[in-house]
Amino acid sequence: MLNTVAKNEAPGAEQELTDGFHLVIDALKLNGLDTIYGVPGIPITDLGRMAQAEGIRVLSFRHEQNAGYAAAIAGFLTKKPGVCLTVSAPGFLNGLTALAHATTNCFPMILVSGSSEREIVDLQQGDYEEMDQLAIAKPLCKAAFRVLHAADIGIGFARAIRAAVSGRPGGVYLDLPAKLFGQVINAEAGRKSLVKVIDAAPAQIPAPSAVNRALDVLKSAKRPLIILGKGAAYAQADDAIRAFVEKSGAPFLPMSMAKGLLPDLHPQCAGAARSTVLKDADVVMLVGARLNWLLSHGKGKTWGEAPKRFIQVDIEPKEMDSNVEIAAPLVGDIGSCVAALLDAMGGSWPLPPADWLNAVKTKRDDNVAKMAPRLMNNNSPMDYHGALGVLRTIIKERPDAILVNEGANTLDLARGVIDMYQPRKRLDVGTWGVMGVGMGSAIAAAIETGKPVLAVEGDSAFGFSGMEVETICRYNLPICIVIFNNDGIYRGTDLNSVSSDPAPTVFVKGSRYDKMMEAFGGVGVNATSPDELKRAVNAAMDSGRPTLINAVIDPAAGSESGRIGNLNPQSVLKKK
Ligand SMILES: Cc1ncc(C[n+]2csc(CCOP(=O)(O)OP(=O)(O)O)c2C)c(N)n1
Ligand SMILES: [Mg+2]
């Protein structure tokens, strides 16, 4: 239903009116966008108030970057663009990192930002929060639009929604100058100007010849491997993907945010034999996964000597051959592609050779057995494995909880140790390995799914968005944050040998992050052993109360940059 705001009282000219504020709200509602993540201020404070009054959920954050990360992950979880609302210039810039992150990760998101007066901005006359935001946003997102007339708000949102979710999803910027909100137009004209986006992300059906080519290559494999990326998780084609992987009989490797698409304990899961399968596979089928740095660009030592042929399923044709030759490109949306593959495989599909399946299984079982005793230690202070062993059991017992994870060691080790059982339950740092997504992701996960959230955070990682514990308490969200507190970035043991300043990687020793949560009325716990940690997390997950557990980790336990220390450039000069 359209909002109307006033009657024009002039004699003979009585008509129903609407304005920019209400048209924005109506455009959102008409398109099922029912949640806004943002920070209020000029010129969008009243927009937030009015949106809330109209039944839109408005989550007010302490910093736009966190609101932006929340919107980005909401997009990943729902396949609808997550909406982030910011004020001009500084608020816009604070939200922009998240918009770029959404674009890089292929999450649909719309950053809606108020902006200052065009006439003044363009003449650079020094307006309040003056900035040419559209120009700045453009290179960092899929599309950027500005709406100058209230009658174009409907079209502006329609374009933004389509751009965000169709084809390869990504971030879209929508610039709404302050003057737009107060613009008044005839209510009927306003109603007619709104656009309900029909079929916002149309299916992209793959060509039958490409499907057959892909299957020919897969069938020819002696040592096939399927790699599932977060694009496959995004597709929400869970049953078809599982059926396809199972029918193929091939080992599969989930990328971080694709964990749980098929359970990590599935007999075909090769997660614990990652280096073996990457080295030895002869045919690699990528499903919604890109050959970027996370897969060593498809070449080099990680991929071994054995010649490989790649099959790639992706919605973006330009993704093909980005790093190595793709023998069988399969372009289309993942759901349509996997359905077509299943169809064309027919009733019987040969299992991969038994020696390959056995080799992968042996390696996996060996690695799992080697890891098992380390996960059961009850050391105090804790090491990563002792603490993660506990959290692993908790997720096994509560498979529908959502796991948010960021840090270096805290991320890399948790990714390997904590098995996932359901799709889209693991949310982490994504393609960039960005720190700061933690609290935004946790909040959006709780809001969008209604499920309990366990956020496993490095102490540094948490610091990027830590003030949002107040937001978590304010909305009383079922989020349990566990901080792996090792006194610093990677480790807490570095020393500065030349002055009394602390080394760049270390924090205040023995910090008590749990007190932060208590300051806002949540539950804070200091846990020094795996047993204490287990009790505290279970209590939090049972109660659903906002909880922060300061898990005291041995400051010497971590390694430089977690698992990616090899990416650090080295000085050729001798260390002094
Ligand atoms: C936005 C951003 N800034 C900086 C970094 C560099 N960085 C990578 S991991 C990390 C923090 C690692 O420390 P912590 O979260 O405490 O995890 P730990 O290894 O100590 O368990 C930082 C600052 C980054 N990835 N992203
Ligand atoms: Mg740390």
C-alpha cells in the first residue's frame, strides 16, 4: 500500500500527495526488502524512523562498516540484496569497504547513501559533508545510480535490485541527495512510478553442448575432484548439488563458506586430504568456486605435477580462463547447471576408479586420526586445538547454529577443525580475508535466520567491530562471541628491542573482553580451560542471551599469519 503524506489545501487543488521519504519506503516494501542495516544522521534520520514506523526492521549500528558487512552477509544468506543505509561523505565512505567486499565476494547488497546538494558539490563550494559519492563508488561496485527526482525512486530501486542479484551478484550503490526526500509529488503518480521487480535473477540455462562437454571430461577422469565454492552455497540448490556430487562418486572439497553444503563428515568429503587431492587429481570440477589466490590460481606447487583439466561451473563467462585454461566451461546459474548435469548423467554413472577413492580415504582418515588427540587436550592456558575441540563438539550437537569466524590462527585452525553439517552455516572473512566482518555477520545471521550464532573471533579480529556488542545487547540477539585472546595479532609474544613501545603485533596482556559485554547488560565469562569454555558456550547457546567469553589462549601458540605466512614478503637485507 502506498504511503500518502499530505493534502494540498489550496482551494480547487485538493490532491493526495506523497514524497521522497515515503516513496523510498514503498519501493523497498514493494520488493520485499524488509530490513535496513545502517547508522542514522543527516539526511536519513527521518527515513529510518519512518521506515521503522512502516514495519521495516531498522537495525541501527555503531559504525557503518559493520552495518555494511551485515547487509552483505544478509545478501548471501537470503539471495535478496542486503540494504545498508548511511549518511553522506564519512558515513558513505565507512560503508564503502563493505560494498567493495560484497562485490568481491559476489554477495548482493545495496548501499543507499544520503548525499549533499548536487549544485554545491559539483561546484565544490564546501557543502556539509561534500563529496562526489557516485564517482567514488563506481569502481568499487557492480553498478552505481543516483536518483534526482522523486518520480524516479521506483525505477532507481528496480535498477539497483536487478543489478545486485542478476548474473553474478554484487554490490550496488544508490545515491539519494538530501533534497530528494522532501520532494512532493501526486500520490497516484507516485504509486504508478513504483516498480515491482519481476524475476530479479532470471535463470541462466547452460547450453546442452556445454553440459555434455563437461560430463565427457568428468567421465574421462581417473582421479576426479569437485570443488564447491560459496557460489554453490549461495545458489540454494542444496539437494541438487548433493545429488550430483553423490552420483558422480567423486571426492569433493568445500571452500570455506561452502562447508556444510554436504556435511564435512560425508564419505566423499576430502577436506582433510586437501593437499593430496589438489596435487593428484587429473580432472577438477569447480562449482561456484574461482581459481583465485585461495586455490593458488590453479597452478604451481599446490597443484603438483600431474596434468589437470578443469571443468568450471560459473554464472560469469569472463571467469573462464582467468588463471588457467578451462577445458569445459559451463556458464549458467548453479541451480540450472547442476540440474542439467544431473539430467544428462542419466540412470547410471560410473564410479571413479577405486584406487583413487581409497587413496583419498586413507589420507583423510590418517589426518583425522592424527588431529584427534590434539583436540582433546585440557591445557590451561588453552592452545587453539584444545579450545577448538570443544567448539567442534558444540557445533556437532547444534548443527543449525551459525558459525561466524575471523582472525588468523583463529580462522585457519577453526576452519579445519570445526565440521559443518548444514549449508550456509559458516560465515567468515571471504575472498579478501578481511578482518572486521565478525559482529556485522553475527547480527545479520541472527536477524535473517532467527538461529543462534556462535562467533569465534581472534582478539584482533574482534577489535575491528567490537563496539557492536552494544548493538547485540540492544536488540537482545542470541549471539555467543568467543574471543581467542592470545594477547595479539598472530601471537602475543613479540618484543620491541629498541624502545619501550609495544611491538606492533601485541595488545595489552591479560585483557578482559568479557567486561565489555557486561557493560551493556550481556553475560561476560572469562574461560581459562576447555572445560570452562564448554560450560560457558553451552549455557549461552541454551539461554540465547548475548554472551561474550574471553577464552584465554597461550600467547605463544599461534604462528605468523596463521596458514598463509608464505604470502609475507621477505626482506633480503640481513636482520639486525
Ligand atoms: C581489514 C584488515 N586489516 C588488517 C588485516 C591483517 N590481518 C590479518 S589477520 C589479522 C588479525 C589476526 O589476529 P587475531 O584476530 O587475534 O587472530 P590470531 O592469529 O591471533 O588467532 C590482521 C590484523 C586484515 N586481514 N584485514
Ligand atoms: Mg590474536
